[in-house]
Amino acid sequence: MSEQNLENNYSNLRIKKTYSYTASKYYGFTFLIFAIASAILVLGVYLFTYFNVANRIVMASDISVLSIIFFVPLILLFIFSFFRHKMPPKVFIPISIFLMLVISFWISTIVSLLIIYTSIDLNNIILIFFIPVAFMLLAGVTAWIPGLKISKAYNLLLIGTIAVFVTLIVGYFVTSNWVNTAILTLMTIVYFLMSVIEMYVLKKRAKYVSQIGGRMPLGELLLISFDSAFNLFYIYAMLVYYAALLFGKR
């Protein structure tokens, strides 16, 4: 999201009742939603592993059922990514909650299967969840560096994304450990850069809330909070996924 469009994404909201909000309220809502979604993900991995839920789902379902479970929400996520900023709060918030639950289900299933079938030990399981947190904290610190030119992060993200696609194409024709390692490394870098950009946007949104807080409806505050929390959770979930793949390959 570019800076110049940041304040225009939600301009179509109809203001009915306003409250006085500050940046701390925005941060509070955002990180509370993110924390709840992340806790559901961690709990999901634990329950899916302890009760062997993921394995039962895979064994009990045929390929068509599994395709519906995974690809229908994926299509919805793709559509959501294009129209999310045109949705009113009453539509956006329920859909974002549903998609966060779907992402939790996906990642819980995959990570649980990796834990079961690759014998990842307890220490590595802990690292799977805390390494992404460390990456996101580092991204947050990076985003707050004075004079940071976010355009450089966008350019690096574009380069990293292209490198991922090239490596994936190579990996399709060449089966090698170094190719798999390169893919995991590049994807981790891509999501780290996404974290930096999102933390930067988070800071800009907090400034926006502070500037117009006295004229902001509750729906708008919840909308941008859910939007930020969704982005943070998606990045965290994908970093958990790649961390699990990394330890699962050892």
C-alpha cells in the first residue's frame, strides 16, 4: 500500500457517531486482535497434534474433499485481497475473522503433520513459533528507523518475489536440497520485507488516527485495526509455516 493512498482507503465510510481516539487505541485494538488470532493458531497446532486431528482429516477425506477445504478458501482469500478496502466494516470484519480462522486451520494442519511425520522435537517446536516473532520484532525496529525510505523495501520485495518465482521454476525441473533451501530462505526474506512494510504502514496509520481521532467513527477504527491485524497475522502464520518446513527437513 502506497503512502499517498493510505488515508483514502477508507474515505467512503459513512460517519454516524464519532469518538475521540488516539494512536494507542489503534495499536491496542490491532495487537489484541493479532494476539487472539495467533493464540488460536498455536492452540490449533497443539490440539491437532495431541489428538491427531490433522492426520485423521487427511486419512478420512478423499482428494476432492481436501481440494474443496483448501482451495475454496484460497480463492476467497484471493478475492478478498482485491476488494477488502472497498468493503464496509459490517462485511469486512466477519470475512477477515473467517479467513484468519481458515488460515489457522491450514497452518495447524500442515505444521501438525510435519511434527508427527518428521519427529520435530520440543525445542524446535518452540522455535517454530518464536522465530517468526523475533523476525517481526526486528521488522518493527527496522520500520521505526528515522529516515527509512520504504520505497527501498518495496523494491527489495519485488526483487525477492521475482527470485522466488525463478527458484520455484528451477525447482520444478531440478530436485535438489539446495533448491529447497534456497526457496525457504527467499520466502523467509520476502515475508520479512513484508513485515517491515506492514510495520511502516502501522506507524502511518497510527499517525492518521491521531490526526483525525476526534472525527473518527468506531467502525473505521475497527476496520483499519482488523485490516492491520489481518496482515500481521497472515505474515506470522506464513513465517510459522516456513519455520516448520525448515525444521521438518532437518
